[in-house]
Amino acid sequence: MAIPTSRTDQAAEVKIDMTHCTLCGNCVMVCKDFSLEIIEDKIVFGRNPLFGCIGCGQCEAVCPHDCIRVQGRTLTSDDFFPLPAKEESADYTQLLRLMNHRRSIRDFRDKEVEQEVIDKVLNAAMTAPMGLPPSDVEVLVLQGNDKVRTFSNDVMDYFKSIGWLFSPFMLTMMRPFYGKEMIKLMRGFITPLLSFMAKARKEGKNYLLYDAPVALYFYGTPYCDPADPQIACTYAMLAAESLGLGTCMIGSVGPFIQKGAYKLKKKYGIHPKNQMGLMLIIGYPKLHYKKTIRRSFAKVNRY
């Protein structure tokens, strides 16, 4: 049995066509599970693998003579395809221009995002690196501003039901557990934000997801690396930007529904034990931006 995920607990299978193998050793070198060895002029399965083949596909990808096939853990032969030529890929300058062009957009035109465009965004997000294959990231697609508004209202109702957790008394009680900085953030940002959004809702305004044409919620199963949903969401954001869409990451949903919110999660098919998620709203921008802003890290520590 290999490392378990929500999708499989079986090891992948590596098949090698020795009639064309030249024993170059690339597959042995690249396999960090130590599942492959060269013994007596043959590629054999390692005697002491670390976990068992996880289906990373590295060995098949580096074989110069196409002698290797990896199957299992959701992989089939159809999942491997040739890399495009290097000159066809975006260079650093092009990539940086795309990233500089991106900014958080919260005002959208009254125009639907085409299904083909949404599929392209999701296909790009699937290429994001994952902690352990196969990916344990799941995605909730809210398509249409009516569905986005309904989800927003459901989340706001849940916020209201747990509002007592953000009372001055509870924040004081929780300070030893959360720490001074988190309590300060909750008092100065989260509590007034929730109050503002609740008031705006009564006025028919949606300041949670801004009635975007599409909202994508990336989250993980209990087996998922906690960073995987955030990375996939970032890939989706950049893909949407490349397709002429405006985007904005919404971080105020995931932390609140990670624990609890079982009725809400059941309604929308979200795993009841989901890992922390991140929401991305996308749509065609209503406004045209002429400037970007130079950003910086808090610190770069060179050792």
C-alpha cells in the first residue's frame, strides 16, 4: 500500500520495455522513492522503496527512448503528453508583465463568463504542483451571479450564527490561545468587516463576493497538503488574467467554514472535513486600470 489520499491508497505500477532500454539510468536517478534500480543490466523494482510508487510520473517523463509507462493512482497512458518546445513558452518578461497587470478586481460588467473560459481556467489550475499525487484539491464552481449571491447569503447567515465568538468577552478569553497579534487582527479587521457586510446585506449589497459572475472555491480533503488549494487558486487567478478576466482572492470564507458549517458544506458538496480553502471571484472588469503598484516583502533574509 502506498501513501493514502482520498482518491486512492494503492501504489502506481511502472512498466518498462527492456527491448528499447539503454540503461541510461535517468529513471533510477529521478525516482526519489527509490523504486527503481539497475541490477545485472536490467531496470528492476527497488528492494527498499520509501513508500511505493506514488505516480509522480518522473521516470516516464525523463526516459529518452519512451520505454516506461506509469499507470494507477488515477493515471493512465493518456495523461502523458509531450512538452511544448521551450521557445513556445512564456519567458520571464512576459510572465512578469502578466503578474504586474493583475490586480484585485471587485467591480464586474454585467456579462456572463463563457463556459469555455471557465474550463480553461480550471484546466490551467489543474497543472498546479501538489503535495502528493493524485491531487486532493476539490473545487466548488459557482456559476452565475445569482448562485454567487445565494452562496454569499448562506455564508453570511453562518457568520451571524457564530457572531458571539467575536464578542469582546470571547476575544479576551481566547487571547492566550490565539495570541496577541491574531486577537488584534480580529478586533481591528475581522469583527468590523463582518458587521459592515451584515449591514450592507440588509441594503441588498454583497460585499463578500461582490455578486461576481463566477466564484471558484478551492479547498482540500483531510489528506491534502494545506498549501495545495492556495497554489491551485493562484494558478487559476493567473490563467483568468491571461484570458482578459478580472480576479480577486477572497480569504474571508475559508477560515470560517473549515470547522463547522456542516449544513452549508452539505448543501454545496464541500467535504465535511475540508482543509482550509481560498475563494477566487472572476469576471469581466467594469473599469479600466492605467497603473499598477510596486509591492514588496516584509523582509528578505539572505543567509
